[in-house]
Amino acid sequence: MMTNRIPWEERPDGCKDVMWRYSENPIIGRYHIPTSNSIFNSAVVPFGDGFAGVFRCDNKAVQMNIFAGFSKDGINWDIDHEPIQMQAGNTQMIDSDYKYDPRVTFIDDRYWITWCNGYHGPTIGIAYTFDFKEFFQCENAFLPFNRNGVLFPEKINGKYCMLSRPSDNGHTPFGDIYLSYSPDMKYWGEHRCVMKVTPFEDSAWQCTKIGAGAVPIKTKDGWLIFYHGVINTCNGFRYSMGAALLDLEQPDKVLYRSQPYLLAPAEIYELAGDVPNVVFPCAALNDDEKVVVYYGAADTVVGVAFGYIDEIIQFIKDNSL
Amino acid sequence: MMTNRIPWEERPDGCKDVMWRYSENPIIGRYHIPTSNSIFNSAVVPFGDGFAGVFRCDNKAVQMNIFAGFSKDGINWDIDHEPIQMQAGNTQMIDSDYKYDPRVTFIDDRYWITWCNGYHGPTIGIAYTFDFKEFFQCENAFLPFNRNGVLFPEKINGKYCMLSRPSDNGHTPFGDIYLSYSPDMKYWGEHRCVMKVTPFEDSAWQCTKIGAGAVPIKTKDGWLIFYHGVINTCNGFRYSMGAALLDLEQPDKVLYRSQPYLLAPAEIYELAGDVPNVVFPCAALNDDEKVVVYYGAADTVVGVAFGYIDEIIQFIKDNSL
Amino acid sequence: MMTNRIPWEERPDGCKDVMWRYSENPIIGRYHIPTSNSIFNSAVVPFGDGFAGVFRCDNKAVQMNIFAGFSKDGINWDIDHEPIQMQAGNTQMIDSDYKYDPRVTFIDDRYWITWCNGYHGPTIGIAYTFDFKEFFQCENAFLPFNRNGVLFPEKINGKYCMLSRPSDNGHTPFGDIYLSYSPDMKYWGEHRCVMKVTPFEDSAWQCTKIGAGAVPIKTKDGWLIFYHGVINTCNGFRYSMGAALLDLEQPDKVLYRSQPYLLAPAEIYELAGDVPNVVFPCAALNDDEKVVVYYGAADTVVGVAFGYIDEIIQFIKDNSL
Amino acid sequence: MMTNRIPWEERPDGCKDVMWRYSENPIIGRYHIPTSNSIFNSAVVPFGDGFAGVFRCDNKAVQMNIFAGFSKDGINWDIDHEPIQMQAGNTQMIDSDYKYDPRVTFIDDRYWITWCNGYHGPTIGIAYTFDFKEFFQCENAFLPFNRNGVLFPEKINGKYCMLSRPSDNGHTPFGDIYLSYSPDMKYWGEHRCVMKVTPFEDSAWQCTKIGAGAVPIKTKDGWLIFYHGVINTCNGFRYSMGAALLDLEQPDKVLYRSQPYLLAPAEIYELAGDVPNVVFPCAALNDDEKVVVYYGAADTVVGVAFGYIDEIIQFIKDNSL
Amino acid sequence: MMTNRIPWEERPDGCKDVMWRYSENPIIGRYHIPTSNSIFNSAVVPFGDGFAGVFRCDNKAVQMNIFAGFSKDGINWDIDHEPIQMQAGNTQMIDSDYKYDPRVTFIDDRYWITWCNGYHGPTIGIAYTFDFKEFFQCENAFLPFNRNGVLFPEKINGKYCMLSRPSDNGHTPFGDIYLSYSPDMKYWGEHRCVMKVTPFEDSAWQCTKIGAGAVPIKTKDGWLIFYHGVINTCNGFRYSMGAALLDLEQPDKVLYRSQPYLLAPAEIYELAGDVPNVVFPCAALNDDEKVVVYYGAADTVVGVAFGYIDEIIQFIKDNSL
Amino acid sequence: MMTNRIPWEERPDGCKDVMWRYSENPIIGRYHIPTSNSIFNSAVVPFGDGFAGVFRCDNKAVQMNIFAGFSKDGINWDIDHEPIQMQAGNTQMIDSDYKYDPRVTFIDDRYWITWCNGYHGPTIGIAYTFDFKEFFQCENAFLPFNRNGVLFPEKINGKYCMLSRPSDNGHTPFGDIYLSYSPDMKYWGEHRCVMKVTPFEDSAWQCTKIGAGAVPIKTKDGWLIFYHGVINTCNGFRYSMGAALLDLEQPDKVLYRSQPYLLAPAEIYELAGDVPNVVFPCAALNDDEKVVVYYGAADTVVGVAFGYIDEIIQFIKDNSL
């Protein structure tokens, strides 16, 4: 398969970090569409000869919804002014009080979207599309309360696989990453614990809660996942980004997991905004060598960060918990 | 099918309540087996020419586990001194940090047990047995965090159905009853909200959280369920028992639901104990006319209460929310 | 004025307490009327040749409402089976989500009832009656959130006076007693702080919150009030009863206030019930020598306690904070 | 009546918002007077041929007090270096532990100031002045705990009217807007609920608490009020500004209320400061066409925002809850 | 040394517990002295030809203080009506806002009392007496916040040793047992962690906090300590009693520790009282074979429980964590 | 003794503050060493012909540790890339889960370092060095939980003296400053309360918790201490800096204490960062006239502020609580 050319900017001189920010961040501002209060935790995929995406745009009533968007270069985006209208997929029950934090991946013949779906509290919504124009909503994957549902980009052992983070119905002060399987995108089971928070002494940035971010990237060294970790400071939650490698055959088995973060709030658009101190990855584009991670910043805007896959994998191995 | 003779005691003179307690409550004391600290939220079913059951016996380290037991009359019980040892059922993954609050029901050819299973927090464990000697543990139904999983006694529309109460990982201060379906007791989906807590002004005893209790009883008026409701007083949670009727075909549809409770803590063994002020139903035996509900009292002992099914159904209809 | 004969039982042999319980407590059980779950914090007054009262009866849906009742001897009560139906008094706005914890007093030509009235949260409801059959509801005294509104039995300096306890909208963990004036039972102002909680070291039983109980009794030494005090133990709130003397002319001025409690939960009907460890005075009957205090016990039943007024006043003076 | 020329700056090119910020915000910095740590939630009115105001200046001990100030143009302010000294108005009881968040309005013959007054906790203080030199403090309007008391600029049905927000004694996590009446600025009653917080799904920026901001502006379409709304994010409260129209005759009746906010924290002086993410309106100046709203930013400085009244009213109607 | 005859009652028929209650519990009622509201967590030692003790008697203002008492048989106690008056011991600074939960032990030539002393919050007070008439208060052992300070009955490695439980200033929801040394009862150091709470799954009755109870008893198998453990139920803390063996030379080394409790609230005087569900050991008397533990019940009264030392030690070894 | 030339910059024109910031703040950035996520609360002393220091550098796993550093001018620092490795000092027990917030002072013949040491929770670690290359760790001063241990730079009355702030094991919402003495840096006692938080009305910036900052500076007017104070805003803790004078002979006696703060978060590097709104002094350099305070800003970087000692003392006296 031809890979579209992903956005890219080389590592700045003098920078020794394994990943680095785009010099023109944020790539999407809070008022990018007329109704928006903020546009942040959002997901993108290759599509046609360019890219498509599903974007979290909170409006000025601070209602949360997801919107389709398109781009030629992955940096400049046309985002629809109206939220996605769902049609019935594998169910007629497509209730949704709100939608946020989408992820997108292509499996077999279509694009699957997962998001945090409001059904008597947050749970994982699922939909598919062929063209980012018509979307077909399926059964929610789980009972409430759950967030950060992320599908693997292919079936494993003949079943769909999803990472998720069981939650409560508020600003959950805990959270680990689990894996679940489904034969049909309708019924889910074989729930396995994958990664738990770390002891404060070992890696404090991920000691309060963790959640899957981008769709896993298949590498010869395992599934590469970018995830967020949270520390509870005396002035609130701080969200940073780490990475891990999961076993290709048994993806509930963690091979390596970064003790240091790869990206943490430090730029002013990450430190100040509707929710200060948030770096929250939701998607990644990659070719054979390079990866660009899309992340929400301060729950307000979208930024991207770059890295070489080999360097990242080596970094995780060298700095593993 | 012949129905075993259920325990029974007539309504006391002068009593006008729709349900009434057994005069010799509690039927099982806290030290009923040598290691036990308390024996309470437990489940029973007809078995052979008598009855069998699965009992929550916390030991004197206050470790929670479930034990099999047998009775000729449903009142006097022989409970095993060792907890149930699970064998692998439809999975090899039968981890369990703790087991509590069992329910039991017979479907098709075997007895199914559900309970609150400790797997990185509370979730719903499932097992089956043919003889209450060998037990086969299956996949957990859901991701954590969940409690009060109760199976319907038959498939509906060709699928297994389970009521449950999504929770958090502590003394959950919220909780509604949901319904989920499974084609195979392994993968679960089609999650529907069934009943939510009530506004304080409407029915305060069930305004904080509610959870399914006994296995639903099929009646011509619908599925009769006994459930617990909780009010958060200034001195802690108070658990009472109500009842509802669910639609026979669409069991996520509530037909009637009792505004008043049917049983609430008032006797000293319900008011004082390891957790004061708890009436917590987990099972019911019935014949065509009568029902006897088994309930945990004060998280310490087991009591039973009696009623006529017709009267109970009429009461729910006459006093419905 | 002729005083009706108040209920009375002499101090038991060997008892040295300033107040003592009735030997046949509780005088009103939780199921005293057919619908009731509990009957507790309630108020009584002399009426005709006997007594009348307003009773808090929570029903079995745990809805809170107030009911009229009558008694010849103050001990044996006939309580109406239907709650009081209010008519419009000095306003048409007589909304009420719930009613609880009534107090009653006679001023000039009628009986005034105050209670905790649900109007977007708890506030102080006011009504009057001439006959305990027809009741006329007036404007709420205050904005939410407030509880324990108690009127003085006569105007002071030409104005109605009310004690109350500003609160929040939950299980308020703080609370002091204030005094407010009104020229007309409609508009209230001149708000004064009367009594605050005590430092833990000085008198711990009243260190968390306090609230007025019975209608003040006029004595030559000042207004005698019985009030409740609360300590927050590791297992919840414990409510006890104290007493104080307020200045006759300036009732926001505390002359004496009991450091020890006069009555605290010790009997089983006070220690166990819907809310354990509650003694909550709401009314008192008195003649020239004697007083009988009516109190709710464990938020479940009604008890009474006796004392000699002179002894009580002397006790307060001798043991004042 | 001649209207003084209010401050004004036209809508920037390309801006489509219904209200927009002054390009030289903040107009008052945190160290504007020698002792100040911050100057923010403050109120202004036309006065003489210019403007006067009452300013919340917290000093460097972070003691909260209110100060008088004067301006020719409404932008450049001379603020007194000493706080307002109150004299006795309609009472001798003018206790005040602290004063903050003033509002000012002219009624009949004098300027009335309301503020959050510390009297055993926060309540609503009232004072009047004729000249912004001598101030006369009156009875507190309510019992504690209350904040954001805002008077209407004229009597309605012959009585003074005040909006307020009942609170608790901490960082209140709830709050609705109420209306109360007084015949004499001393006794208050006829308390009515006006506006409550919205469900999270409908308008999340105002789902935690709301409070009146500027003095209501009389328009042919109703009383125009600017108010603040709060959302509780995982990193704290975020304060935004909305607007509503109240019925001219019955001001407890909401005609229209904005679902989207009109102004929310987005500039760095609103996002960072002593309390990040606060836009808090306390006053407005208007002529027949235009309005300028004064708001506290990040609890640190004062900003202003402009708009056309007709556009604002149309916006509220078009975007009403 | 002659050992006084300790109180004793044989194990009841049929009882298989390692420790059992006295049939006439409670031995000291809540109103045992005229001023008392409750008498509970208290300590006793052999003294002369009988026994002496220091008793926690809360008065009816719920002020906490400690009182001396004497007994011939260890069951019937004469407790002073006035609290202990401290004189200056090794310091002039003998401030004390309150005193509670005493322990007593004899070292070398005198009796040492430790207790929870109110000095800007709870910390460990120390005093000595020769005769239980004159008491000499010393420097507090630690900075606040600390509770449950228990001295070893002899110096170890030439230094005084104290167990304690660092706390916070409220109803501390955590707590482990530490050991500290002092050369002179004035300066303390060499702080070592001894025992921590257990994982919920291992021994839930001691999973929230633990604290030393009786003075350690020297046995050939190690220092035998009785301690309390706490579980946080949904209705509050439940206090039970366990036991452990510490190394004779290195008492911060735990040799064995009971997984099951030895005594837990089950009798009505333990289940109901000022703080329900509390068994709290503070002292033990022993001879070569037998031990009697004194414990506070429900924070209201004093009970005792008996056991054979050899059996207890064997039980701990057989049931060790 | 020769005093090294301390860093200095004159008060800017127009500035009337008693202390002012360095124009090139922050002097140490968050990525100053390769592994660091942040470098903040740190301590410096004169050393040789320049300066040495101990720096808190959190790494990118957000593990907290302390590092040695050296500087010629006190502004430009070479910080070691590896954390300090401790050797055994007056004990073999040198456990440490983490180290943070160091202070340094020279007494007699060596440099003493104190810091917050993780030993089953935070407590005060102590070490000494002669050369900032070899460090010798001593017994922890106290039981957990404690933070902000600061030694006086000389013995007083023959004993070492330490200020500290007893805490709990989380984001402690309280905290006062205490003083403790030791004859030998091993055993500590004679604990005295020095300074408590202030009433909100008196000085709100220090009403939630306070803690010692820089090592006390001996002046003819008393020990000059710089300390931090915290206010709990609705959006979290805000840390500011004040100063006080303690009695030279009895350092638990406060002579004067600043009601206003001397420095509070106002610059962007203090307002935004890993923990917004933090100014946290840990060290000061001084000569006879001048002082430079080193403080952590936003838990991210290091800043300095200047002042004249005489002016500061006069300011404290003129503005004392």
C-alpha cells in the first residue's frame, strides 16, 4: 500500500529529546470553526490522497461533539461546521448525550471511530464510515463508565480488540488500561488488565491514571502505543504522554513501557487554557520511519509532535519500567 | 415441573404489611461455620428434593469468599467449611482476588452462579455447576467496575440476559440498574439502562443507588424483581428492599416499580451488626402463590421474609412511581 | 391562664441527672400510623383541655411530611393518617417539595407552625392554624438554605422573632444559631448571630453544629431554650441536647449556656434506628415548675424527658460555658 | 436624562462575536494602587459628568475590601488609596469581617452598593452614598450564607428587588439565582427562585453554579442581565459570562437565557492570575445602543467588553435554552 | 517477683475461639463516675496487692481526660472523680488541651503513662508516677500529629522504646505502627516502621489503619502485642483486635502477625454506643499462663477478654500473614 | 569571616516594593540538566570563593531527587547530572524513597542538608557534607509525616534547632511551623509550636498552611526567616512568601511577622508551570546589608529576589500581625 506523505519537521538543532513539537503549534486554534469554544482531543487517518479526521469541537455552550474534517497535508484542516450525524449501524439504539475524544482506525474495508459516548454516563461509542460523510453508529462497547476506547488496526486471533479505561462518572481519580475482545463489534468479553498506574516513586507522571491514546502502530518489536498518564498535583491533574510496546500476539502483555514521559506540558498553549497542563494524544500518522502524534493541548487546541519510530522504540527499551 | 415445598410462615395477626419477616430470623448466624465472621448476602435454589445455595461467608480475616450449602427445608442449612474451588469453564483466566454477593439460577441444563469478582477491582464473575460440587468459572462478564450481576432464569430472544450495577472502585455513592445480553456467556453487549435512582422527593429510600437482588421471577404480569435501594443518611448508607415488574419481552422496560419499600431495617439484627441498617435481598424461592426472599441483614446474618405473589404484584401496581 | 396538666413522672430513685427519661419511652413508635416508616422530630402544644401537635411522619417511600395529632394526656396520641393540606395564607406561593421537623407555638390569637420546607432546597416554612384542622401557609422566612426555624412565643420589641440555623444543601457539617426579626411574618431582617459551635476542647458534643429545638420558655431568668448539638465522630454525627438562657429583652444575647449536655443517646432506641445516636428536641410542655421535652430518637421514634425548671436553670448557671 | 458618553471601541475586523474585548485590556492592573495585590470584581456607574465606581482591591495581606474611585472616561481610573469607611445607615450593626465583589446602582435619590459582607460567613451587605465620599451601611439583607447580591435599578411593584445566590461557607460547589423583595431595605421576604444551573448536556459552562453580575438593564424586551456561570473542570472552576432577559413586571420569570456564553476566558490575563480561568462581570454602562461590561479577569485585573444591546438581545433570543 | 492474681474466667463450653469475653461485660459502665458520659479506652497495671489504672473518662461536655483508679480484683474499680492533675516532670511545658487513650507500664522504678495529648493537635504525652497520686508530666514525645503511643516495659539496647501511629489532625483514614527510641524520655529518634496496614484481599479488618494497644508482653517467642485494626465500611470505621510477635532484640522486626482478628465487635455493647463497632485494646494483665485484655467497647464502656498465652502465640504462628 | 559577593541588582526605577525580582529570572530553567523535567525548590550557600548548592531536579519520570551544584556568581550554576549518593552518617538506616525541597546551612565545621525524605511517607532527612562531593546521611529527624525542615545556622542553648511543618501523607490542607531541639542530631524533642496559620480575615495569603523557607538569618533584631504561606483558592493552592523575626534566645517566640506577603506569584513563570501560582523560598544569601532569596517558581524553575535587610526588618515591624 502506498503511504501518504505524513507531516514532518526535522528535530531542531540542539534538541536531544526523542520527540519534538512542530514549530508552528498549535495547528488548530480554539475558534477554528465558527461555533467552537475549543478544538482538541482529535483523531486523523490517511484518506484518499490526503487525510481525514474526526475532531472534538466543544461549542460555546460547552457542549461536546465530534466533527469530520479533511486535509491535504495533515496540518491545514477543513473541519465541517456541523457535527457528525449518526445513522443506525448494527443497532437502532444510538442514543448519545454527548460525544468526545474520538479515535479513528481503518480495519479491513472501513474506518472505525470510537469515542467517549454519553449514555447515562460516559462509555465507549463505536461507529464506522466509508467516506467520512455517512457514519453508522453501533452498539456501545461497554456498560458505563468507561473512557479512552482505542481499537487495534486489525483483528488479532480473529477478533476485534479494544483498549479502554474503566472510570467512574466524575473526574475519575484512578484508571488503568484494559483490553477486551469481540467477535462482531457488538458483544464484548475476555477482559484483561494490560497496564496499571505506577507507584509514585517509580514514575510519578503516570501514578494517578493512564489511558490509551493513539491507535496502536504495528512494528516488528510489538504494538507501539502512545498513552497519557496523569499525576495529581496540589493544583489539579497534569496529563503527559508516554509510550509502550505490547506483544504482537498477546496484546495484553506489556513488553516495554517508558518510565520517563515523551512529551509533557511546557509550552504556553499546553500550560494555559480551559484545562491547564494537558498533553493528550489521540492519534498518530506514520510511515516506515517516522511518526507524527496529534495531541490535545490544555483541552483547548491541537498540536503535533514528531519522532523517528526506531529512536522511540529504542528509547522505550532503554528506559523501561 | 414439580416445585419443592418452599419455607413458609403465615402473616402474623394484625400485620398489614405486604411482606413479613420469619419469626425465627436470622436463620443463619454469623458464626455458623467455624471460620466465619459473618454470613449474609447469599443465594438459594431448589435442588433435588430440597435446596442448594451459594453463601457469602467472610472469614475472621474478613476475606470474602463463597461457599456451597444444602438444606432439606430451606431454613436449616449445612454450609461447606471450605470455599468453592473453581475449575476452568469457558476460559483459563479465572483470576479472583475475592468473591462476594452470589446469585444462583438454573438455565436449561445447569445452575449458573454470578457474583462480585475481584479482578483489578470488582466486576461480575460467572460460573456454572451441575451438582454444587464441581464449579466451572467463565469469563468475567464486564470490565471493572461492576457489582450485583443477576441473570434472568431463561434466555430472552435467544440470548442470556444479565442485570448489573456499574460502580466505581470504592463505596460507590451512585448506581443504577442496567441490562446486557450475551449469545454465549462470553461476549456481552446491547447494554441498556433499566432503572435509575429516584429523586429524593419521590422515594428517598432508593435515591442514592439501586441494585438487582433476587433472580427475576416470571409472572403473567412481567418479570418480578426484588432489588435494593440506598439512601445516604448523615450517618451512612441505609439499604432497603423494593420490587418492580419488567416487561417479559423487553426486560429493560419497567412496567411498575414500588415507590414505598417492601422491607427496611427495623429489627435489631438489621439495625446493628458489621454494617448497620442493611436489608439486602439476593435470592427468592417461590411456588405459584408464595415467595420467600432471602436477604443479608446488617452485613452479618441471613434473614427471610414472606409474601403472596399476587399481593406483591398488586402492591407494586397500586404504589408505582 | 389555666395550664393543662402536663405529662409527668418523678425522677427515678438513685438518678442524679438534671433530666430523666420516661420509663415507657418511646411514646410513639415508628409504625404508629399505617403509612409511616418513622415518626420522630415533632412538636406539641396545649390545646383545648388537652394537647395538639404537628408530627413528622416519614412514609415508606421515605417522603417527609407533617401531620396533625391530638392527645388528652400528652402521651397517647391520635395522629391523622393524612398529612396537613396547606391553604394560602399571606401568599399564593406555597410550594413545598417536602416538610419536616415542625415546631409549634401560640402567639396572640393563633398557633404558628414552622418547619423545614423544601423550596429548591431546605428553608423555613411558616403556617398558622386556629384549630389544627385548617392550616394557612405563609411566605418562607428565608432564602435557602436553612433549617431549625423556631419562633419565640411572643413578639419582642413589637416584632416576631425567629431562631434558625443557616445550612447548605446537604448533610451540613457546620451550623450556628441566628436570630431574625419580622414586623409582619412576611419580611425578615436584622439578622444576628446568637450562639456558635464550641471549640472541641470546651464542649465537644456541640462542636460541629447546633440548632434550636423547643420553643423558648419565658422564665424570670431569661428565655430558656433546649437545643441540639452535634459532634462528628469517626462513625458519623451524634446529636445531644443542651440548654441555654437568652436575655429577655435582647434575645441574641446569651446569658448562660450548658457546657455538659442534658440528654444524650444512651438507650437502645436512641442508639439504633434509621439514624443511630440521635436525641433531637423539638418541643416542650411546661407548667410553673416542671417541663417535659419531646425529642426524636434515632430519627425513628418519639421520646420524652422530664425535669424541674428551677433545677435546669440552676444547672445551666452552674455549668455554663 | 442625558447619558454620559460610555467607553467604546468598535468590533474588530473579522470578529463575528456578539461581544468583544477592549484592545487595551486590562484597563486596571493588579498593582494600580500602592497596597493592592489585585483589583478585579468591581462596579461602576455614571456620576456627575464622568463616572464613579466601587472597586474590590485585595491588599498584599490578601484582605478583601472595597474602595471608591473616579474616572472621566470610564477607562482611566483614580482609585482611593484607603478603603471605604462605613457610617451607620439604617442600623448600628455594621459589622464586617471583609468586603468583596461590589455592585452599584442608582435608585431614586442615591447610589446603593451591595457586596459580599463577612458577618459570621459571607452574606449580602448594603450601603448607600450620595457622593461616593460618605457611605452609610444598612442591615445585611440575609442570613449567611449568600453572595452576588445585585439590586434592580428601580423599585418593582413598590418594592426593592435583589438578586442573590445562596451559598455555603466555602468554595461553594452549587449555586442558583434567587430574587427577594423588601419594602424598606431592611426586611426581606417573598423569596423566589429565578434561574438554576443547567444540565451538563445542555450548557456545560453554567452547570455548576451561576450568579448575577451587572445591575439589570431595562430594555423594551425585558431586564437584561449579565451573569456568570461556572463549570467544574478536573483542574478547578472556570467562570464565563452569559446573559438573560427577565420579565419587566415579574422579574423572577426568565424570558430568554443564553445557551452559549458571551465571553469566556481565552486571553492570557484571563487564563493566568491568582485564580486562573475567570471572567466575572460586576457592572455595565450603557446608552441606548451600546453596552460596556466591566469584568474581573483571573481574580487579578479588570477588563471591559463591548456590544450592541440589540444584537445581544437578538443573540439571547436566537440561542435561548 | 510475685504476680498478683489476674481476673479470670474459663473458656465457655463449646467455644473454640482463641480468646473469649467475660460473661459480665462490660465491667465498667458509661456512668461509672458522676460526671462521666463514657469510660472506655483505659489502662491497668498490677499495683501493690491489687491493681491500679488510668482511665479515659469523657465527661458530659464530652471533654476527654484521664483519671486514676484502683481495684483489688481487676474487675471492680474505684475511679477518682477528679482527673489527674499533672505536675512538671522533665519540663515546664506541660500544656494539654485534652488527654485520652492512656497506656501504663512499669519501668525500673516507676510507672510511665503515655496518652494522646492535645498540643496544637494530637501527639503523645508522657508522664510518670510512683503512687498513682502524684503524676509528673514530661516533654511530648513527638511533634503532632500522633496517637497510640505505647512504651515497651523495659529498655532495649539501653534506650526507651515507644510504638506509635503517626496521624493527621482529623479522623485519620490511614495509619501504620512505628518504633522510636530515646536515651532519656526527652529526645526521640531512630524512627523505624514496624507494621503497615494489610492489602484488602489479605486481611481486610486491618486494611485501613492499625495502632498498638496493650503494652508489649515479653515471652520467649518475642514481644507479644495486642493491636487494633480498622476497616472502612460504607457506614464507617470498624475496630477489631489482632496480635503479633516482635523480635526481642530488634522490636521493629515482626516475627508473626495474625491474619484473622482475635476479637471483633459482635456483642450489643460493642455494636451500639457513642461510636458503633469498636473493640479497642489498651492494656493487658498476665501471669505466666494467662492474659486478660482490657478494651474499650463502642467508645462507651470497658470490657475484658481472656486467653491462654501459649494458645495465642500458637494461633498467631499458625495464622500469620 | 569574609563574605563572598552575593548576586545583586538594584531596585528598578519606580518600584516601591520591599523586595524585587531579578530582571533575568528564571536563573535556572526546567531543562537545565539533560534528565530534568523541572528544577525548583533548591538551596545555596557560600562555598570556597563562590557558592555551592543542593538542587531539587525532578527527572522526566517525575522522580524527585537532590543534586549538588556549584557557581562562581550565584546566578550561573553547574549542576551535577547525577543525584547525590548518600553514605551512612550517624546511622546505617538511610532509606529514601525520594528526596525533595532541600535546605543547606553551615554549622561549626560542616554543611548540613535537610530535605523532605520519603520513608513510608514524607519526613525530614538530614545529611552533612564537608565538600559537596561526599554526603553522609543521618537519622531522620521525625516520624512521618513532616515537610519543610529547616535548621538554624548555629546551636541555641547548646542544642541544634529545627523548624518543621507536621503534615499528612497527601496534599496537606493544613500546616503550622514548629520548633524542635536535639543534643546530637539524632534524638529530637522539646517540640514547640512557633507560628500558626492566620485567620482568613487577617492575612489570607497564609491562612491555609505555612512552612519555613530559608535558613534563619541572625540579625540584631532577631532571627529573620523567610517562609511560605498558602491560600486555598477555588482553583487550588497559591504559595506566597512572607517574613518574620524570631527571638534570638527563644526562637519559638515570634517577635514580628509580616501581614502582607513580600513576594507572590505575578510573573508568567510563577503563574504557569507544572504547579501554577507558586513562589516557594528555600534559601537566602546575605551580606551585612543585602539579601537575595532563592525561590522555586510554579514548581518548575528557580528565581531570585533582592532586598535590603534593614528595609525588610522595618517592613516586618511596620506591618506586623
